[in-house]
Amino acid sequence: MAITNNLRIIMAKKKIDSVSELMLITHLSRNALNKLYHDEDIDTVKLGTLIKLCDSLNVPLSELLEYTPEENSTH
């Protein structure tokens, strides 16, 4: 399973320079945002946090995170 995290790309497009600025926009905790920003423990980020982030940035969840399933060699 591969999850591509596009938070930094979205922040750059929207000219958001730091996690601190993102905190002001989203009203989310630094801890939650740091997990995504630094691409650490993404699987522990709550869905509600992701939805609030997407709503605040006006992007769909599929733009924030892209999931690519592993190819299964035993079809």
C-alpha cells in the first residue's frame, strides 16, 4: 500500500509558508499537522482531522492523500 501525501504541494500552491500558519487557518493542533507535514504516522491521523483540513484548504481528500494499492502477483 502506498499513500502519497500532497500537503506540502497544496500549501505551496496556496502560499502557506509554515505549519504555524496552517494551524491558524485550520484550527488543528500542531501535533496533527506535523504528522502530515513531516509524512510521519499518517495512518494514525483521524479521518475527522483530514476532513477538517480538506474543508479549510478547500481541497478534496483525494487531492490531499492519494492511495495506490499494491499489485498482487497472485490474481
